[in-house]
Amino acid sequence: MKKQEMKFIGILILIGVITIAIIYFCTKPKKEENNIEKPVTQNEKVEEYVQVLEDGTKYNTSTKLKEPKIVEGLEISNIQLTYKNGQSVVLADVVNTKNEKSKLIAVELILLDKDGNEIEKTQGLIEPLNAGAKTQLNMGLSKDCANAYNFTIVKK
């Protein structure tokens, strides 16, 4: 090979190495940025009572929310509150604790934050139940209420 061809090949190799180095350093993640926690802004809420499941569902973990409540002789317990795809869902067990059949009852469920402030409320119906019978209450809300701390339920 001629001296000029060797020089040309050397320049091409040098340009290739520089190009690879530039690409490597431009795409390499910076360790400092990855280790710094993003500060919470005023618009972002810390969700103290929320566990995010693998599928993205927000699941409420408040033990206060799970405490049973009584309305018209019906015990509402084992409440589960989730949020996914723009919909909060409240599921709860309802047991007739009276010695007689209950009537159809319209109820209002009010979700509360840790300070006792109302987050959201919704209405529903509890079907008539024989004495000791059990059913499930299922209510939906179109707001993210997953971080609720407690709830109240009243006859409407």
C-alpha cells in the first residue's frame, strides 16, 4: 500500500473511534442524576395509604378504612378501595346483624382523609337481607380516592 492510502485508512479509523466515543458518552446515563430523588412539588400528593400493584392499580392500605361500620343493623366491613383507569372502586362485605330481614336501604358512603376532611362521596343501595345473611357492596367513583384514610356510611 502506498503511504497516502495508509494515511487515509488511519484517518477513517480515527474518525470511527471518535464517533463511537461521542455516541457512548452522549447515551450513557449520568449516575448523579439517577441517584437524586425528585423533590415533591406542591401539585404532587404523597399517597401515604396507597400501594401500587404490578398492573398499575392503586390499592388502599389504611387499616382505619377496614374497620367495620354499622348502619340500620347492617355491618359494613372488609372494605377494599382501588383505583385504576380513571375509576375508584369500593367493595365491602355487608352482613345483616339483626334478627329480622332488612329492607332495601339507600346509603351514602363518604371517604375521608387523615384530618377527617371529605375526599368524595357516593351513593348506593343495599339489597334486603335475611337475618345473618351476607352480600357485597360495590360502589364506583370517577375520581382517584385511593389515598382515603377512613369512611363513614349513612342511611340516605
